[in-house]
Amino acid sequence: MHFPTMKLPTPFAALMGTFLSLMIPVSAATLEVDKARSKIQVDAKATGHAFSGLLTDYTVKASGDSAKLKPEALELNWKFNDLKTADDGRDAEMIKWLGGGTPKGSFKFVKFWTDKAGVDHAAGTLTIHGVAKTVYFPFTVKKDGEWVTASGTAELDYKDFGLPVVRAMLVMTVDPKLVIHFQVVGKVK
């Protein structure tokens, strides 16, 4: 079968070429994370006290539109052995509670939107203890020179990940509601 060739007027062809080039996605800029400037912290409440854990090591891959400061992709992976609460005994008990060995966790960005009030939100898949759940949270992204800072707070219930309520000495309980604060800082590449 033969299809006739259609000649387009030069200005129209140029306009179509420009339109098509706008439809081709521009490659996203990547964020080279500076762990010394970044912080990922988990806050917990227990009977009679509260404590925090600081994630001391992790891998992160992030990319987005550097002009509009909008995320396109983010993957965060860690080992719970790198979540330190400033109490070695509590850290060891946490690893046992998670099943022992070197338990891992991950977060993968799924989508981003801005609500009617102008607040940016993200959704992603959080995997802990082999259970994946979608989490939603507000966040901000700011740029200062070559540095970009993404920060926010997410809440979760560790029971949603198949983990039992933490109890010690029959009187102390760790509240299943945890709060995660993050501030990821890096340079756009």
C-alpha cells in the first residue's frame, strides 16, 4: 500500500516541529544529596518518655524539575541498623522486634500535587518489615544558590506494617504512632 506524501507549508512545518519538541520530556535534573546537611529522624512516644532515632546512613536517588522545584522521582533505601536512638540496648531491641538480622526499609515516590491552599503534597510507597503501604505527606522545596532543600513530616502507625505493639516490663508501651521528619539537602546536577 502506498500513502501519498503531504507537503506542509514551511511556517506550519516549523510550528509543528516546535509543538512536537515541547511534547518531548526534558530530562530531569538529579539531586546529589549531602548527608552531612541532611537529616531523617523518627520520633516516638513511650510510657513516661519520648525518644528519637536518627538515620545515619542511607542511599537516595532524587530527580525533578530544577526550575519549578517539582519532584519527579525519589528512591530512599536504608538498613534499620543505621537508625540510632542514642541507646544501644533500645537499638538492639528494635532490630529483634523487626525480625533480627539486617532489616531494611525503603520509600519510593509515586506522585505529587498541590492542594487548593497551595500546599505541596507527595505520596509514596513505604516498605517496612516486608509490608508496603502508601503514605501521604506535605512537603516544601526551597533553593538557595546551588543548594536545594526538601523537607516535610509524615506520620505512620507501625502496626500497619505487621509489627506488634512494643511493650517492656509490663508497664511501658511504645505508641504505634510515629512521626518522621526529613530534610534532604543537595546540589542539582
